[in-house]
Amino acid sequence: GRGMIISRDAQGRPLRMIGTHTDISRSKATEQALLANQMRLSSMIETAMDAIITVDSAFNIIVFNPAAEDMFGYRAEDMLGYPLDRLIPITKAPNHQFLMQQFAAEGGSPRRMRGRPGRQVMGFRSDGSTFPIEVSVSYSDNYGQPIYTAMVRDITERRAAEDEMKRFAIQLEQRVIERTRQLEEAREQAESANRAKSAFLANMSHEIRTPLNGILGFTHLLQKSELSPRQLDYLGTIEKSADNLLGIINEILDFSKIEAGKLVL
């Protein structure tokens, strides 16, 4: 207890005690619960698959978990207290500082921070190489001071897969265009051949019917002349055969007109 007054006898033995005391069992339990939560949080950060980087209000790194060490090639002890710009390509740093300042200006509204979609940017490794990363930032308040925690994921493989899909889509589109062109050429060739065939049939049908009409005409004239019965029988056979041939030719002529688009009903 605090402010306790103890009265003692001549031998120094306590006789009475005056003062106040406070039961701190509840605060001790709360302290232990907070400590347990901190230990669980620390364990989650240490074992997380994604890189977890936390910065203070000045954007200096205060948490750099093992996944971040593996991803960026820096040891945590070499990063703690240093600005976040060490993980950003030098050409991107000025713009990043502006974005972080703008982000910090919104710090008074934590709801606007939560649930933000991941932003795809470039990361900077200790060996000087760059690689694509996806960063999701969350905001928290630490005794009135803003703290920003970034969940960082290496998307090199995902970006490569997306690029491969884009290349495949472009190749597929080119194949479709080429195949369409080939089909169009084949269609034009088929139509040209069909038009040539139709024109040939129409012309040949007319050319064949013209001399056949001459045969039929002169056959009729001969039948009116003085002929023997045998000759008349021969002419009848010629006329019948010519009529049959003319019927076939007329059918061919009509079919060719349909294909040539010249048939009038």
C-alpha cells in the first residue's frame, strides 16, 4: 500500500497500521491479457507468409518481419529506424513520399484506410534489383500517434502468369484474324469459281440451243417436202430426239439462270 503509517512498540514490533490500500488484481489481469495479445500478435507477425512492415508517423520502420527479410534481402536490425524509402526504387521515391504524405493527411479518418484494395508497385531489394509487389496499408492509433502497417506480397509469379495470359490472348486474336482472313479468301475464291461456272453454263446452254433449233426447223421443212415413208419415219425419229434434247437443254439453261441471278418468274 502507499502512505501507510505503522506504529511500533519499544521493541520495534508493529502495533497498528493506518493508511489505504488498493486491490490491483483486475489491473494485473488486464495487463496479462494485453501481454498475451501482444505475444500472439508478435507470433503472427513472425510466422506470416506475407511481408509485414510497420512505420511510425515519420515513416520510419518499426516492424520488419522475417518474411520481409526474405523478400527484400535486408536483416531486420539493419532496417529498424530507417525510412521506408530504402525499399523503393530511387526513381519512384519522390512520388512515393508525396503519396505517403497524402496518406498521412488522411490519418484522422481510419475508416478510409481500412479495406483499401492492394496497390501494385515496384519493390527494391538489397542487391539493387526491382520486383513487382502488391501492398495493402492499414492504419492504427498508438496513444495518439498514427502507425501504418503494410502487408506486402511478391507478385512476380502472378505478374508473369498475367503477362503470359496477355501474350496468349494476343496470339489467339492474331490466329483468329489470320484464320478469318483465310476463310474470307476461300469464300471469295469459291464465289468467283461459282460465278464462272454459272456464266459458263448459261453461255454454253444458249450456244447449244441455237443449232438445235436449226435442226428442228429444217426437220419441219423436210417433213413438208415429197419424201418416201421411210424418210418420213427417219425425220420423225430425228424430231423426237431433238425435242427431248431441247427439253434437257432448257432445264440446264433455267438452272444456270438461277445461279447467275438472272431467272425472271
